[in-house]
Amino acid sequence: MVNETIQLGKGLTLKNPVMTASGTFGYGEEYADFIDLTKLGGILVKGTTLNHREGNPYPRMAETPSGMLNAVGLQNKGVDYFVETIYPRIKDIDTNIIVNVSGSTIEDYCAVAEKVNALENVPAIELNVSCPNVKQGGMAFGVTTTGIEQVVSAVRKVYDKHLIVKLSPNVTSIADLALAAEASGADSVSLINTLLGMAIDAEKRRPKLSTVTGGLSGACVKPIALRMVWQVAKAVKIPVIGLGGISSATDAIEFLLAGASAIEIGTANFIDPTITVKVAQGIVEYCERHGFKNVSDLTGALEINS
Ligand SMILES: Cc1cc2nc3c(=O)[nH]c(=O)nc-3n(C[C@H](O)[C@H](O)[C@H](O)COP(=O)(O)O)c2cc1C
């Protein structure tokens, strides 16, 4: 028997390392016809903001070779709707329900975090710091160490459960941003969010997305995500959650070997809605084949100089 439990610290224990990535799995209930949700380590729900957001105009998705671009723009009905309507429906699912928190100002992030702090069956939030800071010219909070320090330390003051900070890959040195998150009170970091990309319809001579640029995700981003997870895991002492293009158990294992303690699966859910449980099973089979008693023993087990 392989022990699949993952301790991420500060009140967050996963029954296995496989979670879903925010924005690709709705509130979990949308997938209940396909998989047993209790077989997941955790469900990261859709990005939640203080107020209702319509998201960006259509078209806001475009397929790319081995991936996709999206510019959904955090469409959601706001945190109060989540608390009053969604939470009662999903709170008793026997897995970790984690809210992905997004905002346009530090005050917004704090207001959402405070409201979610009061929800007994939400053990953690994931702070999406890839959002534009409207008070400072629209540059994302997460692309400077100062931006990260400001938002993470402010949220830390109002949120006392497990705080995951989700890092943007659109930076020069992601390890520096991870260190800033750790120093400001993050309990763990997750990475990567989408990479800024663009697609053009040459026949129409128009961009494929209404916003011109959008976030690239899926199998095509995996080598970049893996490299960043490896760099961050070497830099910080807090647990690292790896994601970006994971589409198979082998992909997930690569992230664990690179230093991740757990993983999230995003775009691959659109291709195979049962992929999460297949990946969890595949990780166990790998451990059996290679004689690992604990899935947690895979973390950082990469051998570089033999
Ligand atoms: C349609 C779509 C919506 C997303 N929405 C969010 C979101 O609300 N908050 C967030 O932090 N990340 C969001 N993401 C990013 C994913 O959670 C994930 O970080 C990224 O897609 C890389 O993982 P993947 O290649 O496995 O999809 C979204 C991604 C997609 C494709």
C-alpha cells in the first residue's frame, strides 16, 4: 500500500497530490457526473472577486498547437454569491475546497479573503497575483517583488488559514517572486499561472482574442512550468504546488521530482474530464513500480549528478 497523503502544513492535508486548477474545473460540481470528486486532493474553485464580473468580450478562447489561449477575464458572480449560493452546495464534498482569490486592488483581495476566512469548510485560499493593479497603472501585482509583498502581507493580516500564493510566469526571475511571497507570509506557493501569448487570424487580419493577448496554457507550457517549479523549489522552504500543462501521470511525477509537493491539473480537464483520477492512480502505480512507500518521497527526488 502506497501512502498518498500530502501534508502542506498550516491546516492543509491532501489525501493525494492531485488538485484541479482554478478556472478549468468550475466549482467542482460540474464534473460530478464524470468523476468521484472525493478522490481528489483538492478542488481549486473559479477565480472569485469582490464584485460580480462579466469577464471580457468574446471571442475569449483560441486553440493553439498543444494548448490554448484564454482571456475569460475572471467572469464570476462575486464573493457574496459564492458564500451564499455556491458554498452551501459544495461544502460537504469530502475533499479540500480551496477558493482562488483575485482582485484589482489590495483592499479587494483583503475583503474577499476575510469573507472566505469565515467559511469553516474552506481550509485555504489561493491568491491569484496575476491580476492587474488598477491603482498602479494596471501592471500585475505578481510581476514585482514589491507588488507581491504588498498584497501578500495585507492578506496575511486578515486571513489566518493556509495561504497559497499563485505565481505569474511572466517575470524574469520567478524564484525572487517566490521568496517575496514566502517572506510576506505565504504558507505555500503554486505555479505557474498562464503565460502571456497572442494568436492572429491571418485571413481576417485580426487577432483571435477580443483582448488581442491572452493566457497560454496546456501541454505546450509544461517545459517552462517544470523549469520554474524546479527553480522555485530550490529557493524556498515552504511547499511548492506545481502546474502548467500536466496531462498525464508521468507529467505529474516530473513536477514532483522537480520539487513540487502537490500538483494541479487545468487545461487537460477540457480534453479528458476524468484525467485527475487517472493521474492520481498513475502516481500510485509509479510508486509501486519504483518501491516508494510514500508519494511524498517523490518530492525533489530528481537525481542530477549521478
Ligand atoms: C479558461 C481558463 C481560466 C482560468 N482561470 C483562472 C482563474 O480564475 N484564476 C487563476 O489563478 N488561474 C486561472 N487559470 C490558470 C490555470 O489555473 C492554470 O494556472 C494554467 O492554465 C496552467 O495550467 P494548465 O496548463 O494545466 O491549464 C485559468 C486557465 C484557463 C485555461
